[in-house]
Amino acid sequence: MLKKTRSILDELDDLYSSKDKGSLLESRAGHVIQGAINLLSSIYESYDEESAAELERRLINSIRSKDPNKFIRGVRRITAENKKNNDQAL
């Protein structure tokens, strides 16, 4: 008989399932929110104010619509525009 192997993620999930669901959600939400804050800080450091505001709007809309591609398309579009502008400046 083959022994069923489990991933470390399965083990961690089982560990947390026995704890209070509210505490688990609170913890995960805190991590996600802190990650989003860090991402927005990086965006505002990397792009001009107008582009960063557009990406912030796209991030929020992506979360709301559960479609990460909206944000990814925005990053690619802005990156392409910046590259095009830099190439023209040379």
C-alpha cells in the first residue's frame, strides 16, 4: 500500500483549521492589507504621480472584480509607454 504524502501546506492548513476561524481571517487579512500597502508604496516610488494613481485604481478594481489581469494590463501598458517615451528622448 502506498503511503499518502502530504505537502507542508496541507499540514499548515490542518493546523489552522482547528483554531478559531475569526482569528485566522483576521491574521490573513492583516497580511494581505500590509502587502497591498507595501505594493502601493513601491508603485508610488517607481512611477510618476499620474501613472501611480492609475495603477492604484486598477489594483482596487482588480480586487473588486476578482480579475488580476486588469492590473497586469495596466502595468504592462504604462511600462511600454515609459519605454517608448525614453526611446524617443534618446
